[in-house]
Amino acid sequence: MNHSQTLKYQGAGLALLATAQFIIAVDYNIVYVALPSIGSVLGFSARHLQWVISAYALAFGGFMLLGGRLGDVIGRRRAFIVAMLLYAAASLSGGLAATPAVLVLSRAVQGLGGALLFPTTLAMIGTFFAEGAPRNRALTVMGAAGASGGASGALLGGLITSSMGWNWTFFINVPVAGMAAVAALILLPRDTPRTDPIAVDIPGAVTGTAGVSLLVLACIEGPELGWLSSAVLTMLAGAVASIAAFLIVERRTAAPLMPLRLLRHPTLAPAMLITSLFGAAFGAQYYLLTEYLQAVRHDAPSSAGLAFLPFALAIVAGTKIGGRLASRIGLRAGLIVSLALGIGGQTLVALSLSPDGSYASHLLPGFLLDGIGQGATWTLMWIAATSGIAAQDRGIASGMASSAQQIGAALGLALLVGVATSFTAGRDGDVEALLDGLRAAFLTAAAIGVLAALVVALRVGRRPVPLAANRPA
């Protein structure tokens, strides 16, 4: 490994990459608790308020494959810096937004930054840390940063909204992203000059992004417009046609955005399905819990944010447990145990929701179980996604797995919000109807988690996967 492929300061470099993961996760969730304030100030309708979340998820998932490829083409340090500058600019625009359209567009640009940043950082982990114990430890750190960032985003969003206003949930990112871009110039090695021609699969990017976007849009609008409405059926037909065109393009192009041969990889293909189901099962819980805390319990934004603190700590603990499980009992068993904990936690939360229940005795046990399971699963599924991938394919493989996760999260959000709101149709202000919807949504999420566990049982572990230096493949 030459100098251009090493981190001069291993600890500081890993900390910078982990910071990037933290920023991505925080930005996804920091606006949840702020949504009521945003909706009130900017005049969002109740149905369209979820676009503050969906715009980020849609751009993140839709452009992830292109982001992974661009990181390989233009160089990963350059991609890292460009992504951070996109975050900074979009966050400034979002904080200054005076209309719903500007805010949604700013969130989409943030998602575009995430689509470039996420696969780039994962590819750097694969390049800078040897497969086995060193990479597992690095992925554990990244997992702790990414998974805890989700819950921390809800916590910070509540505290910032209460003390400084919703705008600052955006403004806070500007200096952080700017400093990260500067730090990359110091801590990350220069990109190796490319001697081969640069090729970007534009037709694949257009058809793939269109297919994903139309599919998510149909899931968002389906509960409101009706699944058999002409508009939703048109979206679904467009999604199928675009995805079919994408697969044809990828099969024929010389420089595919998603090399279809990677789908035959023994660990990447099941890992993509697992990350997708993980995103669908766990990605919407912040929205659902925020709805419960603020619309049912009528907690202030600061109190709602603080309610996520134990959850964040449990996720951090879970990511560390996940790394140990990988080395001690293996990837397959570790994933099944972790998912079982998360499923149990979500089920417990669903059964504990009540208008006046105690936080400590009702919510907290489910929060802790859910957080540990989610954190452990997060670490393990990225180990699965990056094991055995050739160096030249790590960027796109990371992009494929993370794209699957974000697409799953966007679809899961649309599905679970649709399940929750289906109980309140024509019953505005009915707390029991809202609670019934939230319970049904959490139980649906747990069922999706069960599907993920079945995929693990059937597809993971059939071939050896290197997990640690002291555990032979």
C-alpha cells in the first residue's frame, strides 16, 4: 500500500470520517422534532410536511449510486470536500428559507451531499484499513457515529428548536461542515492522479434516479390519493419502466453505474436487501416517536428531544456490541440476535404507547432494547456489505448498499406514515385514533424487521466471511 493509500494520522483521520457519518445521520433526523414549528411558520400542509424528511431521503437514495461512482472517478478526498461544501451551502439556504419550496429544495441538496459523502467514507474505510480486525474496529467507530447520530439528531433538534428556533437546526451545520472540509485537506491523503479515461454513466444515473424517485413518490402519495388512482398508477408504471431501462443500460454500457456482476457477490447482494429492510424498519421511528411525544403527550420540543438521549446512548452501546458479535459468534448469528433485539424493542414500544403513560416505565425499556438492537445491526450489516470486495469496486459497492438502505428508509417512511394516518382519516383530533395508527405502524416496522432476519437466516453465512484476524475465514 503506497503513501497515497494511507492515513498519515490514523486516529484523527478515522475521527474525521466518523464525523462525516455523524453529520449525515444528524441531518436526516435533526428536523423531526422541529417539524411542528417548521409547518406552522412556513405554512406546510399536514400531508406535505413529511416532504421535509422525504426530500432528503429521496435525493440521498436516488443519487447514491452516482455518488459512489463519482467518488471513484474524481478522487475520494475531492468528493469528501465537495460533499461537505454542499452540506454547508444547503444548510445555510435551509435556515434562511421563507417558503416550503425553498426548504424542501435545500433538504434535497443536503441529501445530494449525503449521496456523495456516505459511499465515499465507506470506501475510504475499505482502502485505509485492512480487512479483518482493523476494518471491523473502524466500522464499529463509523457505526457508532452514524447510528448514534440518528438519535442525537432528534435530541439536538429538540434542544435547538426550543432555545434558538427551527432555523438553527440548519445553521448549526454550516461551521461544522466547513471545518470538516478544511480538515480533509490536512488529514486525508491526496487523490492518486488517474491515467485511465474518466467515464460517468449518465443514462444509468438518469434512469436509476427516475425509477427510485417515482417509486418513492408513489408510496408517499398512495395513502392520500388512493393506490388505484390514475396518478399513483402512472407513477408506478413510470418507476417500473425506468428501472427496467436502468437494468438494460447497466448491462450494455462499458462503464456501468452499478456493475450487475456485483449482484452475484456472495455477501453484497444479501447485504443490500438487509440494509434496505433495515432502513424501512427503523428509519421512520423518529418520525413516529416525535408524533407520539408532541401530538399525544404534548411534550415541548426540548423535552421531546431529551427523550431520545437514552435511545442515542443505547445505539452507541449497540454498535460496540455488534463489532464484538461479529468476531465472537459470526456475522449470521450476530445479525439474527441484533435484529431480534430491535424487533422486540419496537414491539414493546408499540404495546406501551398510551396518552398518559410514564416515560421511565412505559417507553424507556422499549427504547433501550430497540437502540441496542439497531446499533448492533448497523455495524454488522456494513461489515457484510464491505467484506470481500475488490479495492476498485469498494466505492460503488458501498454506494449500492447505502443506496439500498436509503431507498428502504424512504419507502418505509412513506409506508409507515401511511399506516399511521390511515387510522385518523376523518377523525382529526382523535387521540385514540392517532395512538391506534402509531401502534399499527410500529408493529408493521417490527414485521419488516422479521423479514430482514429471515433474509439473514437464508442468505448470510453460507460462505465464509472474514470477520477478524483471530477468526479465520
